[in-house]
Amino acid sequence: MRRLAAELFALFALFGPMGSALTADAAAPEPAEIRLAMEKVYPALVRIFVVTADPADGREVKGGASGSGVIISPEGHVVTNHHVVGHAMRIWCTLADREQVDARLVGTDAMADIAVIQLLPQSMRKPVPTFPFAAWGDSDRLSVGQRVFAMGSPGSLAQSVTCGIVA
């Protein structure tokens, strides 16, 4: 799972099927560079919502949580964090086109704080033969100081893009 976490980080650093790195000096990224990254990854981003249930004082207390993830396969596998979906009773996602899709937990690793869920296309209004997915990057091609972008829905806000560097 640790290798998967490193590859997930590389996913946001290296875009496209050729895995070309988006590199630059410490100056602000060019709008074209940001646009290219968004065009390649944005369709694969999902907002995740969960319903949780925890025992408290002899009762089941329901709560909710949200987070984001990225579709990594045409079958709708999504990588996200364990702390978002690890204890969920119900999971659903909002796709980039605002379609809502139910999902199920496939696997999780609490120590690495990573999880995989799968979108359930039968819950969609329109059938989708395959889901848009982000291409994996190669974490071995990353170097210190290289620019990377992180995309998601922090705090359940609309999709965001943040720029940083590999430390």
C-alpha cells in the first residue's frame, strides 16, 4: 500500500499517458500549465460523501463525512483516504459532470490512510460504459523541487487545484 500511496502522489505530478512531468522553476505556474493539468485530471475527480454509524451510550449515532478521490480505472475504482470511507455505512460520489453514483468499499489500509472504493454504475440515471480515469505517473521520475499539482474537494468545497513542490 505504501507503493500505491507513492504512485498516487505521482499521479498528480505526472499527467497523461506519456507521463510527461510538469516542471518549472519556482515562479508561479503558467495558466496553460494549470489548464493542461485540469483537462487531464478533472474528469476523473470525485467528491465523496459517506454516512457513518458509531455506538455511543448504547445507541447508534449516525454522522457524515466527505472527501475527494480520483478514478483510476475505467471500471470506476477510486483511490481516496481511509479516514473518509473506512467506517462508512453508505458511500456515494458526485462525478465531474455532477452525476451522483453509489459506491462500495473495496479495500482500505488504516495505517497508510488509503482506501479504494468502486463506483456502482447501476445507480446512475444514464448508463456509462466506462468512467473517465486519470493515468498513473511514475513516482521514480519525481525529484526534489519539481512542481506538482494537487486536485480535489477539501472540506467538501468545489473542486480545487493547489500548486506546490516536491520536498
